[in-house]
Amino acid sequence: MSTSLLLLSDTHLPKRAKDLPGALWADVDAADLVVHAGDWVDLTTVDVLQARSRSFVGVRGNNDDAPGFEERLPLVARFDVEDLRVALVHETGASTGRERRAAAAYPDTDVLVFGHSHIPWDTRVTGTGVGGTTGALRLLNPGSPTDRRRQPDFTWMRCSVDGSALAVELVRLAPGGTEPTAAPSTPAADVVVPAAR
């Protein structure tokens, strides 16, 4: 039996949009687990998303400094989905060297979900001592469903986990559109990290 995940980040409500796209709410309703990588801005969004989700994990981001965020959401969350060990964080620093830093910071993790950049990201790190059960660390950033910045579309990710197998789809919603498109996402880079000496 597989587990469906919905990954989103950087919703910035109500500053960047008044609500999440309707297609994203449909994905929230369909997912077994909803994962939000921070920059909510408003605790009302946390309440609504958490209430509507079957199961929910979230962290706070650099824009989540309103009273109540620190008590409600951690900076880092760790959880298991079937046979995968997942870590969730908002920021990972600059894109250059991200895989090496993540492998060092999250050595017993199979999947690291992060946000902050509003840019979709899918890479993998391999090497001796990297990753949890799979021997690799996959880094995923779903982008933003409300603030695309320099990206052509609003984005989020749908995932399916079956044991230790992870399938990822990047969902794109054009500005002004109501019907998203989705395509399988595969790691754009496979970074090999040598064993520590």
C-alpha cells in the first residue's frame, strides 16, 4: 500500500494571495499526508490547512515571526513515511554546495524537504554514509503555490511512497489558470559525496 504526500512551501498568506489555488486544495483533500516547509506568515493558514489535512507536518520559516509560531511549529521536523526517513526545514542556504551541506547536516535522512527560494528543486546525493535507508539523500523543494517570483508558474509537489520507493510529480499552475499540469520529477543532478577521512 502506498502513501500519498503533498509538498508545499512559501504560501505567504494573506500577503501574496488571499487563498491557496482551488487545485491545491483538491490535492490537500486527496493526500494522506500534507507537508509544509514554512513561510506561512499567518497562523490562520496553519489552522485551516491542518484541519483540512488527514495528517499534517509543518515547520516555520524566516517570515513566520508572528506571536504563536514558535510554540506551534518547529524549525526542523523529522518523521517517517513507510520506510523513508524524512526531514523538513525551511532554509538550506545557497544553492551552490547545497547537497554537500545537506548530506552533512542530515546523515540519517532519505528525503529532505525544504523551501525558502520559491524555486522547485529535485536533486540527489550519494556516497558512503549518505542517506538513511536508501543510501542516498533526495532534496525536494516544491516552490510556491502563491508567489512564483521569477518562475513561470506556481508550483507544488505530489509524491507517492511505496516502502522505500519515492515517486515525485511537479505540479505547475499557470498565472490566471485553474487547471494545473503535472509531470514526473527526477533528480536534476546526482551529486556524489566522497567518504569523510
